[in-house]
Amino acid sequence: MGVSLYDATVPGFRQVLGGLAGVLDKGAHYCADHKIHPNDFAETRLFEDMLPLKHQILFTHVHSLGAIEAVRQGVFVPPRETPPPQDYPAMQKRVADTLEGLAALTPDEVNALMGRDMVFQLGDNKLPFTAENFLLSFSTPNFHFHATTAYDILRMRGVPLGKRDYLGQLRLKR
């Protein structure tokens, strides 16, 4: 039995987003324990030329549930106008809402996207993909980049995190 498009995307997105929800919860507890306002973390960057935490959270949504929606529409346009979550509770809600949206997807509806034409559009530049190549070679690596960067920002700020926090709930054999 082969691995379906659903199997190759949605469960992994849900696993890492579940870990990210836990990472954000640990960040909130750390802030409470150290008398830091959690919104102070929203603008934290690893380096000046990188986007802050609130954007990292936005892009975990964009490259998971948002990417699947873009495939349905046949075009992905980077969300320049989409505002990121503005405070810490909004970041937590964005992750929770994305998890909820992913949980509502069925294998049949995601697998039905296989073979569809998909275009990545940035201004006048258009890159042609199939749905599966877009999700697997563009969105999934971007998703992991932004989830890892969010983790790294909180870790840099002192939140006691480990790899296990990032990994979330493993999908063990039943």
C-alpha cells in the first residue's frame, strides 16, 4: 500500500502544530513565572532580517491549511496583505484554528487534489506545479522552517524547550 497525499501532509502538519501549541503554552507559562508580558515575544526575531514570531505563526497556517486551500483554488499567492496574529493569545488561537481546520479535512478530499495543476504566483512570475509537488516540495519545507523558527525564537528567549516539545504527539503503532 502506498502513501497517499493526505498521509504525506495532513498528519505531519497536525503533529507539528500540536507540538507548536504546546511550545506556545510553555512560553505563556514561562512569561507568567518570570513576570514577562507574553506579547513581548510577538515581535522577537532571531536576526534583524528575519520575520518575528507572530509572522512565523502566521506562516505555519499559510503553508499547511492555507496551502491545501490554495491547491483547491489552483493558485498560491504569498499573503502580503494577511495580518499576522497581533498578540500572544491570537498566536495561540491561530494554531488552534489551523489544527481544527486540518482535523476537518478528510483523506478523500485531500487525495482528490492529486494531479491538479497548481500555480505559485508572485507578481508577474508564475511557477507551475502539480498539487502534490507544490505541497511536498514547497509548502511542507516552508511549514517546517516556520515552525522550527517559532520554536527557536521561544528557546532563544529562555523558554525551557527540547526536541520532544517540537515533535508533538508521535504517531505510534497501535
